Amino acid sequence: MPLDPLLKAFLDQANAQPGPKMWELTAPEARQTFVALMELAGPKDVPIGKTENITIPGPGGDIPARVYTPVAAGGDALPALIYFHGGGWVIGTVETHDGLCRMFANESGVRVISVDYRLAPEHRFPAAIEDAYAAAAWVEANAAQLGVDPNRIAVGGDSAGGGLAAAVCQMAKAKGAPRIQFQLLLFPVTHVGGDTPSLNEFASGYFLERKGLDWFYDNYIPDVAAREDVRVSPLLAEDVSGLPPAYMVVGGFDPLHDEGVRYASRLRQGGVAVTVNDYSDMVHCFFYLQAVLPQALEMVKTASAAVRDGLAKSTR
């Protein structure tokens, strides 16, 4: 299937813009560029029942986070989605994903806890995954004060955040806690430094570029040998049995497409229930582009329904 026409027009315009590429910027400059993109194309003025900024104790100090309570929430403890934003462990914040997290909360009917984990290069591997795991464990331990049902907790994220969610599930299994019932993996990074056909075929011109990926990897985990660590490359885990059910989204024109599909296959081989929604005419993280693509809203609604169904009753 060819690239969606609306998306192609957006990419043609973006690719024609003068100026440096992501991998030619400093990390602070790249962060500003990403903020500008999300302000331009991301969701705006999304109503929400309530937001609350909190801090979570972490291995490197307090971790900022934001709790989203959906518009239609009742008084009972709600299921929760612990969300890790994308941005290659270098860019992105709770603020860049604020509108998306509001949408996830409202559409799924769960509390969303968005985690502002430490970013590279100021804080390199394993800072992000250590923060992500600490946040998940803390949410379960403090479920009562958060208004969360501790038996109905999911983790999720996009891109690097999807990789963090996958790795948190593996760590939770190994450590015996927290109890995670569902994982939402949106365009996940599952093998840092891997090589797949999609990485090569869509290396340039499709929103996420291979040189940009390499820039992210070099900032977060410059030690090439360390990239085999399953906390950053969950695809390389020897045993994935016993992990929670997963809903995964991939894009047909995403350099990360194939490693996402490979991880889904590994999960299935391990007996894990997996649903993969492959948007064959879309690019990496196209759901950021709410102001451009009708499919972006549909993707959020469908993913939110998967979270809602995955947390409908406690099974773990």
C-alpha cells in the first residue's frame, strides 16, 4: 500500500524545509524542535476530569509525573495506564504528550500516569529504564492514594517509551513485582543497533530517519556492547513467557516496523496474547499528527479501547 496522500503531502513539505536535521542539533535544540512539532500538529484543548502533578521517588532522585483522571470517572478506584513518552530517551516530556495522555485517559476510562523519566545525554542508560521501573513499582505500592486498582495496571508508551514499557514488563516478571496486567506498545524500539529490512528501506524521508535513530542511540547508550542488554533491547530476551498480554501498533513506513513485528512474534512464541495493528500506509508515531491525519484520532481510540478491554477485569 502506498503512503497515505495527506501524510505524503505533510512529509514533502516538512522534508523541503531548510535548516539542520535532528542529528545535527544539540539535545536542547532537538527538544525545542520537538516541542514546536507537537504544538503545531498535536492535540489541543483536550478536556480532562482532573490532572495532578506528583513526584515519584526514583534511583536518581524524584521523578516528576502527571496523573490524568478521565472526564467520566466515578468515585471508585480506576484501572491505570503508566505511560512513558517517546523521543529516543533524549527528547519529549510529560508536556509534549499532555494532549495525547488526556485522550488516552478519556477514551480508555482509566487513570493515566505519565512519567517524566530522566533524559540523555545528561542521564545515559540505564537511567530511563530505572526510572520507568521505579515508577511502575511505586504506582502499584501507592495505588490506594492514587485511586488506582492495583490489580488492573497497564504500562505503555510510544517509540523509546514503548521499549521502556516492554522492558518494564520483563523486569517485573523477573523481580516478581509490580503486577502488570497489560502492555501498550506503540511503535516500540525493541532492538537497539539491530538491522532489519525496514530500517534500510525507510532510512530517510519518512518522519523518523535512521541517522536520527543512530543519534538517539549514541546519546542514550554510546557503549555498543551494552546495546545487547535486554533493558534496552527487549527483543533479545531469552524467555518472554508469562508476560502480560500486549497491543502493538506499527507503521508500514516506519524504520522500526520490523523489529516491532519481530517482538510481537517472539511474544506469541512465548504464549503471550498479542494483537498487532499494522497501519500499512503510515509512518512512525503518526498519531502525533492529530491536526494533519484523521487516522491519528482513530489510532488513539482503537488503542484506548484495547487498554480498556485489557484492564476490564483482573486476571493476574
